[in-house]
Amino acid sequence: MTRPISRIHLNLLGVFEAIYSRGGVTAAARHLHLTQSAISHSLAKLRVAFDDELFVRFGNAMVPTALARAIIGPVRDALGMVEQALVAAARFDPATTQRSFRIGLRQANEARFFADLVSRALAQAPGATLVSVNFRRSEIAAALAHGELDMAIDVPSAAIDGLLAEPLRTDTMVVAARRGHPAIDGAIDLATYLACDHVHASPRSTGLGLEDQALATKGLSRTVRVRCQNIWSAWQTVARSDMILTLLDAHARALRPVADHQVLPLPFRIAAWPLQLLWHESAARDPGNAWLRALVQETFAGSTP
């Protein structure tokens, strides 16, 4: 039999949610900045309170019991409402805040503007902490809804339906080739583009890029010889080979100091790439979130297109 709700402290529910979301005691402790023993002690209290194991070990993971799966939704709703109430009651002051902000960023976008955002943010909020977090596009809405991320930057997709969004920038795709490339000198046509081997940057190990989808509509395809997890590695690969890379113009500008490649217009049309700032409705009235969103907008407005 479970104990009355008055006997279950709010911090225990936070531990329960962290173990559920993170999949284990160690990850929950890291996320909450607590010791593993403190998390284990809280879990023991939760098990007594609910008269249920809540999580059982399966291999190297902790999997939730049926009861844990049944109560996670209401627990998250309750924690979210308490947090919103506390945020609404508190006056956010950048100069004195010790708050940690988690921003969902793809690696290429992190390289593109995160350092500038950090500089602007810490100038106003020297006690704040900013964390750049990679994410799976299919999980972005849930991460924002559950408060695992405060905001994110990504392109439009079905995965962001229901999120609040503001446009940041619309970019175009370009082609990068090393200087001295035997087939490319200041320009590239479609035939040369298709004849070259390509390096493709994506956190996914398989799948097509926007350029492949555009070529497929014309009944064409390219040869991807190498896949890299991030754009920086792909840019370096171009410097050491005759392969070429298709990427956003803004990313190419950011990577120019790494290697001064030829950056050329793409020899076929791809729809413009709109980048958006995303957040969940539950954070809309959070003054700290609004402050950082404004800084993100300022950072993009002040950066070179």
C-alpha cells in the first residue's frame, strides 16, 4: 500500500523522473548533480512509498515497472506545474542568476554561433551556465516539453509540430572543394559535381541529405564515398582529398579559418534552408528563457550571413 502523498517529498519525485528519463542511477545523479548514493537512498524511499520496485535491472540498464510507466506522466505534469509556479513567482535577474540553460544544438550550429552566444550571455549573466546538447530530431519535442532542454535550434520538420518557433535565418547550400582540385577551379557544373566523389556530414550513419533528395527528383544521384559525424571532420577530409562537400554557406564561412577551400554555388536548385529557434509553450512565460531567446536572436542578427 502506498503512503499518503503528503509523505512523499517533491524532491523524491524529481529523482524518480530523472531515473526514468536518464535510464539509471548514475545518469540521474550526473543530471541532478548529486552523488549516486544520494540517488540510491531516494530510490529506496520511493520504493517503500509506492510499495513497488519502480525500476528493475535489465542488463546494464534500469527499466521501469508497470507502475512506474503508469505514474510518470502525472509526475512530470506535477513537476512542470510546480516549476512554472516558481518561475512565475521569481524575478529573473541576469546579473545574479546561477541558473543553468540547456540548448539543443546540432554540432555544425554549435561551431557556427555558440561561442558568440556564450560571450554575450556571460557578459550579462556571469553566474549562469550554458550547456550545448546534441539531440535526435525525433525526440526534440519531448525534450523541450519535459524541460530536458530549455530551447533548441533546428530546421522545420514534422518532429517540431506543436512547438513555438521564431525564424533565425534562411541559408543556402554551397559546394566546398580544396584549392588545387584537379577538376574544379573557381566554378563547378552539374556534370563535374556528379563525377566527383563526395564526403557527407551527418550524425546518422545512413540516410539521404537534402542534396540527394533534390538530385533524385531529377533522376540523378551522386557517389558518397565517406560519411562523417560532423561538418568539421568533413571539411578536413576535403582538405586532404579530391572529394567535395555540400554544406550550408554559413557553415562554410565559419570553417574557412580551418582550411581555405573553394566555396562555390551549388549547380542545381535546393530549397532555402530555414533555421528556427524552438521552445515549448510551458517555457513561454519563463523570464529567464525569454532573456536567452532574445540573446539568441541578437546573436544571429549580429553575425555574418
